[in-house]
Amino acid sequence: ARVTAGLQLMAWGLFKKVVVADRLAVLVDAVYKQPTQYHGIPLIAATYAFAYQIYCDFSGYSDIAIGSAQVMGIRLMTNFRQPYQARSIAEFWQRWHISLSTWFRDYLYIPLGGNRGGRWRWAFNIMVVFLVSGLWHGANWTYVLWGAIHGAYMVAGQALRPLGARLLTAWGRTARSLRLAAALQTLVTFHLVLLAWVFFRANTVTDAVHVLRHALSGLELRGGYGIGGGGAYELAVAACAILAMEWVQFRQRRGSVRAQLSRWPAPARWAAYYALVLAILMFGKFQIRDFVYFQF
């Protein structure tokens, strides 16, 4: 059972890597290599694509590592828990790259004093942690700004928490209003993360500023890489794969999908295995492409 569960996780990680991440990388690399050649839709599409590229690339890498370790009898910690379903930046960092987040918490944030010493000391500690997190990814101003943006998000989120509570009370606490509020919080959080990803992916701060300034200017296709032709096929396959992935993650709210799968009848279970393997073989991109986080 342990070996089976590990192999399932490895296959799922490979699906996210070669079917989703590497396919989206075609668009992302083309646009972010020379972002000044683009305006409008290509910049928006590439930025959204990168959000899913880096998630599927890194979580796929983690799944393969965790699954292969499980096959050999080694249990590793979970590294991702549906981060784009977070309702706040603080919750996002409880769900994204959990191994690194907990390391920074234990070995930097707590030794600095954590939340002891008042609000200003806490804000200082948070900014230090996120600036160091940015530098951990590389000595580049884009990473430093990415870390600073997330640190500012955390500080602002804490400061605005009372206002948020009052707005939620005014909104109403019926089941429907709470669901709508949760959906809105998730949507806002995702787009705040998306904004910061621009700095993480851009080669220079100048490129990042261009993307932010021109993403909404002239919403027509320009530049050498459009959405049509091969680009449309790449995006369509990736979109279908993302929808499949999101469906699986939605099912995880009810508990482990692998545990749910083990209770299926054997024909249905093997049909799911074959569907996943065929999707990898038919739609995966198998050119040599390292995992994004190998460079870190």
C-alpha cells in the first residue's frame, strides 16, 4: 500500500510538471524573455500562466520527491496545500513551500523575537524574514522586491484585519454571504500573489515595471508570439490540465484523493491510472527542461 501510494504521487507530480508546467513555459519564456516587445493580452496571459507554471513545476517536483521517498519507506513533510485557495497572504504562506516557510519561522522569525515586543517589532521581524527569503532565491533586486512585497502584504494584512472584520459583519453572516466573502478573499489574495510573481519571473526590475505598466494598455495582440496557432493549442491543453488538477484539489477537501481512490472498484481505479499515464504520454512535453527551483 505504501509503494502504491508513493507511485501514485510520483505520477501526479510528473503530470503537473510535463503536461502543465512545461507547456505553460512555452508562453511564459517567450514573453518574459523580451517583455518590452509585448503589450496587453500576451503580458496578462504570460503572467497568469507563470503563476500556474511555477506552482505545477515546484509542487510537481515536491510530489515526485515525496512519492519516491515514500516508496523507499521514508516519510517527508507535505510541501504544498492548495496555496491558491488561500484567503489571505498569511494563509498563502502556510500553504506554499511549507518546508522553507517553517524553516524561516523556526530559525529566523522566532529567534528575532517573533510577535513579541509590540506591533512595530513584529513588522520589522516580518520584513527581515521576507527580505532574506527574497535573497535566498538569488542576489537580484527582482527577488528582493518580491520578498519586500510579500512582507508589506503581511504587515498591511495585519493592520487591516479589524477593518476586514467590520466589513464582514456589515456584509452579513449568512451561509451565502460567508461563501461569497470567502470567494472574494481568495480572488484578491490570488491576484496579490500574481502581482508579486511579476517581479519573481522578470529578468530585471525594468522588465517587471514594463509588464505592470503595459499589461492593461492596448489590449490587443502584439509582438512575435500571439495566442493563435500553436500558442492556442498549448494554452488549450494546459487549461484543460489545470481544470483537471483543480478538480482533484477540490476533491482533496474531503480527504486524501489517494485514499478515496483506494476505495474505488478495481476497474475504475485502473481506468484512472491509465488515463493519467496516457495524458502524460500524449500531452507531456519531454524536451530537456530543468525544474524551476533547481536553480535555487
